Amino acid sequence: MKKKNILLFALLCFASCLYAQKDARARKILDAAANTFAKGGGISIGFRADTFNGAEIQGSVDGQMNIKGNKFHLNTKQVITWFDGKTQWSYLPENEEVNISTPTREEIQSMNPYAFIGLYKKGFNYTVKESTLRGKAVYEISLTAEKPGQDIQEIRLDVEKTKYTPMCVRLLQNGTWTRIVVNEYADRQKFTDADFRFDKSLYPEAEIIDLR
């Protein structure tokens, strides 16, 4: 094979690899899921979050989350969190204290199972296959970071076929896998901005610790 033909062959192989990494069908499904979320208004979900050490579950949390745009209210036995899009309040019932902070994007992603919305548009390659989860047909989308140094190295997302809503999100972040299973979902919920801010009158004995 002549040298220029070898070069042309290599370029064609490289281009086909790039195309496979940015699966057009996967992108269409991700766009549909993002659009469903955007049009859903206030969303309430029940979930279970597991962190893994290798193949073993290291810890589990059951909770409820209300979401409106980039705001959320997270309620678990261990912590209650409010985020109004800028400021976060985390109430620890065991210690009777509230920590106020301005979370990073990575910290928000680790708490909010819907923070993946928009992530796929930059910095990730993606592919899709069809599967089943809890008796329902799903699209199983795999997203992998384009660069080794990215905080989130991999996302595996199971999207229900008929509704385009996530049923399970798995994140590989800083070398640790987290799995968030969505077991309840309701959209068109009515929330006010006050629902995403800490109300001190409801926790009069709590110590306020400002970490900003």
C-alpha cells in the first residue's frame, strides 16, 4: 500500500472512531431527556443512593428530592439540604447545626441526580444500547470523559424509553462509583423559591455555621 493511501486509511479509521464516540442516536436521547426535564416544571423524586468500594456497597442513603431548574431540596435521615441556585444550607439533625456554603459544580453533581443535564454537551463521548431495568425498557447510555483529568470520568444513564426520564444514574467521580436509583417520579409540582431556602424559624435551636 502506498504511503499516501496508508495515511488516508488511517485518517478514515480515526474519523470513524470519532463518529462512534459521539453516537448521534445517544445524543438525540440525551436531548430528549434534557427537554423532558426542562418542561417538567417542579419535579419530585424518591431515590436511593449507594456509594461503592470496588464491587461492594460502602454506604446507602434513601431520600426525597424536590427540583426546580437548578434549585433543589434534599431530605434524608442524615441531612436536609436546600440549594437556591447559589447558596446551600445543610442541616445535620444529629448535631443540630446548619452549614452554609457556596458549593462547587462537582459538589452539586454528587448530590443532585439530575445535575447531569447539560453535562453531555461538552467534554463527553457517548454511546447507547437498549436494555431493561426493573421490568421496563430503557436506553442505557454510557458517557466517558474526553480528557483523563476530568472530575467525572464516566456516567452511565438508564433512561425510560416511553417517558425519557432517568431511572438510574451511575457516576464515576474521583475514582469512586455512586449509583442513584430513582424509584418515584412526579413532575408538574408547584414549588416556590422559599422551598429551596433554609427557614431558621423551623429550626430555632440549630447552630448556624457559615463556611462561605
